[in-house]
Amino acid sequence: MKTKFVTRNFLRRFTAMMGTIRLPDMNSKIFFLLISLLGFALVYNLYLVWKQSTGVHIRCDCGSEVTTDERVAKYLNNLMDEIDFTTNRTAQESILATHPSLAIDFLTQQERRGWRCSNTPGIFSIKHRNSIWQEADIAGHTFLLYGAYYDDRDRRGPLVRILGMVQTTWPPTPTCHMWYKNDVMPTATRAINIEYVHWQERLEGHWLPYIVTCRAINNRKDVPQVVSLVGDACSPSTNALRIHHKTLSPKKDVALCHKFFFNPAMDFSKRLVEWIENLRAWGIDHLTVYHVSVHPNVEKVMHHYQKSGFLSIYPWANPGSQAQLPHLYRLLFDTQRYTLFTNENIPYTDCLLRSIGTHRFVGVWDIDEFIFPVSHASLPEMLDAAKATASGQGLQPTSYLARCTYYFDDKAEEATAELPEYLHMLRHVVRTVKYSPPRSHTKAFHDTSLALGLHAHFALLNLDGPVDRDHQLYNLYPGDEAHLAHYRHHCQGENQTECQEVYRPFLVRDTTIWRYKEHVAANTKDVLQKLQLIPL
């Protein structure tokens, strides 16, 4: 290893230097040797701290032992095994299923042992914030941590990525504590990188999204189970994140990510069912959404598809002191656009990093949007063809971008028995002739072998760093590859002059969505009737 090589050279030079010094007597020689050894130990430790940024791992000593609190030991098992009869899960299983990252199995294991090391957290060592975030104090800055992920895509060795937010423009570098299976003490390694996941400038005083990257131990066959961020190696931790690592062989084709659902007053349940049935018909394998608060009918739909295995639901809460009341979310995000565009990069990137071992592509768009392939029967077929085209041009795109065309709300087909009123998408087959310019109001698919950090429109980071927007973004040609259908009352943006002059006057009938019309209509009707959202 490079570290051992450099250390051996340092020792040779240090020994040679010591050999040139003449001392008057044996006692002086012994004294000087002891001082020299102490000096070397200090220099070597400083060297290790400096070299940690390149992946040196330090096995922590246990330190003092912390005995499990008497009442925790008495009640832990019964309370964690208590059954929630609404879900038929134990309390511990419910935490595991509903919290995005808390390493509850690991924490209860520490307490059940009866003792833990002082640098290994227990259940009540964790500092929670707004139900889903865990805190780390790094050099006087509070990191709010959302999730952790194992990433074996780096040719130099496996990595652990930690996704979180920090209220500063240039956060200090933390240290990772990692626990492998059955570890009592952590292994410490200093983070090798902190990357900003945003397309807007860094503004001091805002919670900003970052990916912290630490190197896992390269020569181990197993995967670390838990990670914490700390300020100094082997110091106590106030967070414990389970490391997400799921793989499928072969991988599935396409997963879709949607940001948080946050409006309890809006019943979009029928639109949601039709949208999901179109996703399934066109080749999307899985959907992930983030949940704040929704209308009861929307809740019904979400739980239906969750039970079927098609939908994953993760909780969302805003970071720090941002508004948490459900009815304030829409006002917050509609007026504080910097905050919206900052926060949403966390669920987009979380969804991507959860999917790198299970899907070849990840897409990002909203329920009023849909990317339709023009010349292919499915989205996976279209993406494979686009990837082959790009490869033939010597390109390896991180993201494949679809340009936007509008399907205005007031241009719907008349409702009929075949196309009932609730089939909003299927009844909209008139769109604008004009498409948005490349990279403007686009939505995209991302290659999971390359992408690292996302925002709503394309990847911001890949494995090599910031995405090269001129060479690593592939613009799908709307004529024969794909376009983004945007179902809206009007065009995007505050100024509607261009919309009225250039988009609205020029329309064309486009029935691409009808390729699976009968299938989608029948499935949508079945689900809505089953959930009692329309009459039998």
C-alpha cells in the first residue's frame, strides 16, 4: 500500500539521521533515543491524520465501557417487540420501515449486550431533528444527516456516501466511524470528499445539500453496516445511519423518483392512479415518493401500490427551523423557491443512491409530467437505443434529457364511456408544436453506473465530479426519441407572453399515449373501484 511505502521511507530517513548524531555517554543516548521515539510517534500520528484523507483506516480502542441504563435493560425487549396491530409489525420493525436511516437494529443490539464502548452510540445517544434527521457536530457546525449508502462503483475501492445538509457554504471535513457486522468498536477514516449537490450558488445561512464520501476498507469482502459522522477520530457519536446496500442481478431497467407529497387539501388520487398505471405500461419498474401529508384519498392510493411492491414511501420533514406544518408547505415552496430547489435535491439523490445496485436507470419527474418514447414501445427500449447512439458518437452520458411540450388543461377530449372524465392524461392528446429549448424545463433519466447527485432536471455530479454539461448530457431528439409531456394550465414561468405568442397558437394532435390506452384505462378503473374512489 502507498501509506506503508511512504512510512517505511520516513523511518529509513529518520534512522539515518539519528545515526549521524554522536552522543557523549550511554545514558544520554538512551534519553535521546526515548525522546526521538516520542517525537517519531507524534510525527507519525500527525502523518496518519494528514493521510486519512486518502483512505487510511484507524481501528478505535473501546475507551471506557458504558453500561446499559437499568430501566432500558428492563423494558427494551418488551417495548421493541410490541406489536402495532395496524401494520402487524413490531415497534422495532416499524422504525426500520418508516425512518429513512436510523440504525435501530444496531442501536438495540448495543443496549441488549448490556454495555457498549464509549465511542459507539446507544439508543439515546442519538440527536434527532424533525423526526428524520440525525445531528453531527463537526468543528462547531451542525450536520443534519438523511441517509448513507454503499457505493462500489469506484475503481479504487468501495465507498460510503452520506447525504445531508449543513447551514454553511464551506463545511468542515468530518471523520466517518464505520461498523462492520459484529463490530463492537468503530473503524475511523477521514472523509475524502464533500460535494455540493445544487445548481444554485451557495448562500450562507441556508441549509445546503452535500454528499460526504468516505472510503470503506478495500480488502474486506463484507460491507459496513452502520456509519456515523464525528469531528475527531474515535470520539463519541450522536448519529448512527444504517448503510443502504441492495443489489439485484440482473438489475431491473428503470426506477422513478418523485419529490415530497405535501398538500393535504388537494385530492389528486384519480390523477395519481392513472399516472402510475401509465408508468407501469411504459416500462417503469418501481416508484419512490417522499411523504409529508396528503389527502386521505391520496393516502389510499399510495398504500395500495406500496402493498403491491411497486411503490416505496419515505417520510420527509424540512431541515432545521423551516416550516413543518403541512398547510404551510405549499406556501413555503411556492414563494421560497431557493428553499424548494435546495431541499428537493435530497430526495432525488437519496432515491438515486438507493437504486444504484438495483436499476440501470433512474428517472425524475412529477405527476403532471410524463416522458413518452416516440419510436419505441417502452422507455427501457428507448434508453438502450439512445445509449447506443451516444456510444457511437464517442459519448458516455450521465443523463438523458427530454424536452418539454405542453398539453394544456383546456384542450381535453370530451369525456365518453371509453374515456371517462377521470382519465386526464388519456383525454389530453393535443400538444404544443414548439418544444422547450435543450436543458430548459427538461426532465431526465440518469445512468446509475455514473450518476451521483441529482436535481430536478439533470445530474449535477457523477463519479468524476461536476457533470460536464456540454459532453455528459444527452438531449433526446423529440422527433424520434422522446419528449416530455407537461400537463398544465399554462406554460412554466411567471411571464406568459411567450406562452401566448409562441406556444398556445400552434398545436398538434399527438396520440402517442394511446399505445396502451385500453390496458391503462381498464387498470385505472379497477384500482379506483377497489379503493371506492369511483362507483362500481
